[in-house]
Amino acid sequence: ARVYAEDSFGGFLPQAGRAGEVRWPTGDRVRVDHSLVSGQEVSTSYDPMLGKVVAGGTDREDARRRLVAALDDTVVLGLTTNTGFLRALADHAAFRDVGHEGGLDTAWLDRVDVATEVPAPTTDEARQLAAWAVHLAESETTGPFASDGFRLGAPPAPVVVPLDEDVVLGRRPRLDPAAHVTPASVEVVLRGQRFRFERGDLAGDHADEHTGDLVAPMPGTVLDVRVEVGGTVEEGQVLGVLEAMKMELALKAPYAGTVTVVDATVGRQVPLGHVLFHVEPTGQEDQE
């Protein structure tokens, strides 16, 4: 299994950033050849492969199960990798069952509806793990002041952790989740897939997700800028083009409006998440 710095469930876009905690699997008949350690910077200047997870066994099925388990134990925080996607493929019936209808070869992903066959993982279980990570990191879990919902003469009150939505803690996981907790967010890895949740603000509202910002979905180089500040655009109009890892991505206006920010010039290298353009919707320009 070739572990890459890419978002397989987000169009296979290259990813970059500083790796947080990194754990490669160990175990009987498992070998890892890798070049990634905790704290290392990953850029788009080189091939995105971070390592190879190799499993053997007494037969093909034994080796496949060991590979799935090894990918379960692969943890990379700080940037997104394709580990969760690889794990889903290794566990898929098309790979598991020799002679599966349609067969499996290097063109399988081109023939099938990937979103149906290998759907993006749901966030519910990961959000619960993230809530537990916050609770274990920041709350008293033992002693008379334990944050466990205890009430004298009444059933325990539910313990609620505010993330992007409020989470009522369920049963404690058997193992503490692989996680990174900060005041602003929490990251967890579940079955090889990295999830990141913003932490809720009990004193205020969540920010509107439809901000009109067009951000760099991957670190790369600006190839083209087609608008200026003050220009009007139509919904879907291309504002600029970004290139990374030999891929080009057109950044399009989310709606008709006026361009109020252009922070992009041809040839400039920008990091993941950099705000390149901002579009103010038509009719909103003069509102307070």
C-alpha cells in the first residue's frame, strides 16, 4: 500500500503541511519503508509518496487481513493522506474476493462509480472519538471532581463536548484515540483516515461557512489571474488557476457578485488554505 500525501476523497488533490504525530505500523509479517517522521515538513516539490506498507501471510487472504490491520494502525496527523482510502480498497469485496464480478485491475477505479464503491467515510464515529480526545485531554477523569456527569440522587447528566456540533459522550473507547487537541480544533485518525473538527465556541455563533472566500485547496503556484478588485463576476466564472503536482485547478465564483479581494499574482507560490479571492454577493455590497 503506497501511502501518499493526497486527499483521495477530495479529488485526489495533493496535500502538504507539517506532520504532527506519525505512527507507522509494526507487527508480524508487516514491513514499512518510509520517509516520514513526526514534525517533518511535507511540500509539493517532490513526489507525494510518504511510505510503503507491506504485509505478507500464509496465503493471500491472510496477507490481505494483515494489510488492513496495518493500515488501521497507520497514523499521520497534521496533513491528509490516502491511508483511509487504501484501507477501504484493501477491505473491498472486489479486492477481497478473487473472481469478484468485473474483476480488479489497475483500471478498476476508472470503470466504477468511486463515490458509490468507495464512499467518503462518515464523520459520526470520528466526531465521537474527537470529543473523547478533548474530554480526556482537558477534563478531570478521576477523583471527586471527575467530569463524568455524576449527580447525587439522580442519574448521571450527559457529558457534552462542543465541536462543530455538540457531542454527547457515549461509551469510552477501548483505546485512547490517536489525536491532537488544540484550543481551536481537534484531529483524530480512524481506520487510517484523518478527520479535523473545529471546536465550538460556547460564547458565540459559528462563523458562516459561505463566506465568499476562495482558498487554495492545495499548496501550489498561481498560473493565471483573470479578475481585479472591484470587478463584477457571474456565478461559475473562473477567477484564477492554480497548479500543483502537474494538476491545474480553476477557482470559480460561488455566486454572482463583486470581487473585493485579490491576493494572487501569476507565479506566486501559495500555501494550503490561502485566501486568493473574495466575492461579495450581488445586493450585499451596500449592506452593513
